[in-house]
Amino acid sequence: MKMINLMRGSVMKIHGLSSASRRLAAEGGVRGLSSSSGPRVCIVGGGPAGFYTAQQLLKARQNTAVDIYERLPVPFGLVRFGVAPDHPEVKNVINTFTQTGQHERCSFHGNVNVGKDVTIDELRQAYHAVVLSYGAEGNRSMGIPGEGLPGVFSAKDFVGWYNGLPSNKELHPDLSFETAVILGQGNVALDVARILLAPVEMLKETDITQNALEALAGSKVRRVLIVGRRGPLQIACTIKELREMVNLPNTRADMLPADFEGIAEALKDLPRPRKRLTELMMKAVKEGGDDKAEKCWGFRFFRSPVEVLAGADGKRATGIRLALNKLEGSGESARAEVTGQLEDVDCGLIISSIGYKSIPIDPAVPFDPRRAIVPNEMGRVQDTAGLYCSGWVKRGPTGVIATTMNDSFDTARVLIQDMEAGKLDLSVNKPGAQAITALLQTRGVRAVLFSQWEKINAAEEKRGKSLGKAREKLLDVDEMLKIAWS
Amino acid sequence: MLAQQDSMAFRKCVQVLLRSSLAPLCHPGSTRAHPRFLHTVPRLCSQSQPNGSSGSKVLVHFVNQSGVKSSVFVTEGETLLDVVIKKNLDISGFGACEGTLACSTCHLIFEESVYDKLEPMVDEEVDMLDLAYGLTKTSRLGCQVTVERWMDGMTVHVPQEIKDQRGKQEAMRSK
């Protein structure tokens, strides 16, 4: 009741003649006031899932308005903060997202924290449908003693650090140790290994943050071990990333032939993708690489972390204790079983790359804590009409951008089907951004529009140019806002 | 060691080309096979011939994810990715990485007789193709296939929409 009064009061404010209201109307209300009463959809999360879902919704019906809400002032999610700096081609999708952001029926609202600044229920009142596309901002923990010691980082935070995620800018990883151990063998683990060992020349023209570049330039890390619970045939990375490790200059591969027993015989029965990946690994084992190479990297299989070891003073990580496993079963479903044997590895940098994890956004939204996703049936949130989900929060935090793209298209299709089947009541007019912007204003929250993000974008490219880089990302949210609203 | 250095130099060169987006430089001639490479260097950007209008017109049929067929006349020398973009064909999410061999969304399925006559794939194409949804024995990435006269009348498909299978398949892959 209070909320409805608040909203009514807020809508009344828009019709007032104060300059504040006029600015409000210009920023969020105009589209709502002038466009026809077509369906209004709200998307929570401005990463690939959000933009691809928006894209498909805009294409499918000529009168649907789509609003994207994003917590940060800047859009694009993991395309900006997750994809490695030396993979700029993967970021080309930003071009198609930009077209969506500029679409006349789409409006982007950055700097809005859904769950805190506005609730899901408030959004559901203002829109015909709400799509949750907020991804996975947490990470799975190893759950072992010593995990909290200095020197131990999640891959998510390490990647966020070199990619300029504002909340990771004070990470200050200590790179003065010779050996780094990465737990997990997916593409994120390989990205971290590659960034740790790549020559600075390879990175200095990318959009890696300047502070990370300087830290890496002074890094003493020379050896990176990438550790997995199971065997070579279960490794989760893909061949492109493995090729990049094999081709790293001034670096040799340091593998344990014992880890590869029986693998050569299994090759002939493997499907092509797994076969080529395994063959490339075997080649790296055999050839090893130039002994004179200063740096080395290697996989270590059949090992699970059981404890992070601290030095004599107990103040920081100086090693990791690994339990040796044996494999039961074969193929993708093989399981690691303990043998009881242990192995200690000296190292000063430990990076846990065992998966991202979604967290609940709002008590009103169902959440499955075991799978860490929003329970849903083909993108329709369980027991909650008008609420949908797409991307990692829907299916779990795996897959490349193309996977998320297909998934987002699926959710959009289901939503449109529901519109056409009358499952969503489109006969009721919904106020959309007009009401939400007004509501946010009463709470002291102001959104960053897409055209304002473009000012941040231009500033970053300009700063980058003077440093010979693709861009120099702003690390501070307040700085971003200052430029956006200047 | 030398192969590694060449590979690095090549990659750097490619990155510079891509970043500077100098369209006229992305001419087939600029990516001729380097003597030390065993395979033809892959096409790494999507540009049609500068004098497209004088190339001959070839009829190509595209069948999209919903089974809808579009027939278009295309210019020799363009890649199939160029065609889908220029002709604005209704194929969802085609060419996400814009022809840089960093995704598999321009995946196309060819008729066997056509597939057998296509130029062989380089490792980088196979690497990405192997991650494509609905991979077949006659699959290629559209950004790597250049239209030639003899393709006149061919039909290419994208995988049909089968939601459950895709969900299960993709769940097995990692990032």
C-alpha cells in the first residue's frame, strides 16, 4: 500500500514543472510518455545475457519496449570484466550490444542496484515482464583450511583485478614468488596462467589496467602449475586456450608423463574435439619445449587441494597440500576418489579457479542454493508468473558467449510465446521506466543512460590512446559517474 | 622455437590489423601463406573484394534455424558471413565475433558434394568449429568460406532449433 502511494506520488512529480522533474522526464520518462502502450519488459543485468535477450525481444515485436538495469555505471558485464585483455576479438560482440543499447525502444539504466535501490516486486509492478540476467558474481570456495590467507585469490577476483572491475582494484596480488598454483583447469584457469606468464610486450597495447600491467612487468612468477582433480581426458579447457599456452614465447611445458599413462591408447575412441585437445596435450608432454626457457607451466592431474600451508609465522600462504586421487569410471562422468596420499607444493600465489557462483538477488525470487541458480522451466521462473531468467543465473556459470547467446534467445522466445498466448496480461498499461526512474529519484538514485556510458567510453579510449593502449579503464565508480553526468 | 616466434609475430600482426580496422588492408593478398606455416593462413576479417560489382553473381540458398529459406544472389569473393550480414538474412546471432575465429556462431552446414570441394580447414577454424552447436560432418564456419562460381545453386543450413539437446550439450562444456 505504501509502495503504491509512493509510486503514485512519484508519477505526480513528473507532471510538475520543476527543473528537476523536467530533467527526470528527459532522462527516463519521455520515452514512456510518448510511446504507445505496447508491452514493457525489464531486464536485470547488463551483460551478454541481458543484451542478447533484449535484442531478441526488440526484434520479435515492433512495439515492445525493453529497459535494461545494471548495477555498475558501465554495461557489458563479463565481456568487459571477464574476457582476457589479449582476446579483443571476443569483445567484438560489444558492437552488436551497442546497437541494441542505442535502439529507440531500448533504454539502459546503469548505476541501479536491483535488490537494494529497487525491489523485484516494484519492477514487476511497473513492467509486463521481468527477466533476470544478473549472472554469477560470487565464486565457489575450495572449503579448505588456510583459504583465507594472504596470497590466496579466487580467479574471479584476479581476473577482475587485471580487467579493471572497480571492486577488485585494491587486490594488490603479491607477484614476488617463483611458483603460482592454479586450482581448476577450465578456460578461466588458462587465461590466468597465460596473463601471468605472457611477455609484457604482448599485453602493453591491450585494455589491461595500467596497475596490473605494471605489477606484471615486475612479477617474479616463473612457474605456473594448473591443478585438476581428474585426468587429462576430463580437462575442461578448450583447444584454442591450450594452443596459446603451448605457443607462449620463452616458456616451456612441464608435465608429468605419469599423469598420461593409458591416454595414447584411449585416443582413437574419442570424439574429434576431445581427441584434438588430448593430442595437443600429448605433443606438449613429448616435446616439452626449450630447456633454456626462463618460464614454465604445466598441468598436474589427479590432485585436489586439502589445505593452504602457511609459513613459520603463519602470516601468509607459502604452499599448498594436495591429495592424490584415482579415477573411477571414464569419460565426462569419471569420478575422483581419494587414495590417502598427499603432496605438498611450495608456492606463494594460489588462485582458485573452480567456478563462479550466482547469489540470490531478492527474497521475493525463488533460489536453489544447491545449484546456485534461479529455479526455472525453460527460462520461466518457478511459481512466479511474469518472471523469467537467462544466462548464467538460469543454467549455471559455464559456457562461452555464444552459449549465453543461444540461451538468451531461448528465454526471449518463451517470453514472446507467453505474450502471444495471453499468459501475460498486456491489456493493462504499465508505466515502465517512467515510474521506476521517479521512484529511484525519491531514493537519491540516478541512472546512467546509454548515451552517458558513451561519454565514459570515449574518456577511456582517450586515456588509452595517450598510453598506447586500446583503452584505459576507469577503476572508480565515482569517477565514472562524474564523467557520465558531466 | 622459431615456429613459436612466428606464431607470436603472426598473432601480433593480426591483432594490429583487427584493432586498427583498416578495411582496405584486409585484402586476401595480405594474408598469404607464410613459408614457415604448413597451412594456408586463415582469413581473419570479413571484407568483400573492393570491386565487388564486377564479380559474378552466384545463387545461394540459406535455410535458417526455423527452416525458413532465403535465396540470394551473392558476389564471388565474399565470405558467407559477409553475405548474411550484407543481405540482412534472418539468422539469429550470426557472426558474433565478426569473422575473427573467436566464436562458432557463423556455423553452416553444407551439402556433401559442396563440402568436399571446399578448401581445407586450418587448425584455428577446426578449433572453433569443434565447439559449435549441432556440428555435422559437413560443417564449416561461414567466415572462412569464400563464394566461388561453382557454388551456384548450393544450399546451406544452420542447425535447426532443438532446445533440449542444446541445453544438455552446452551444459557439458566449460567457459
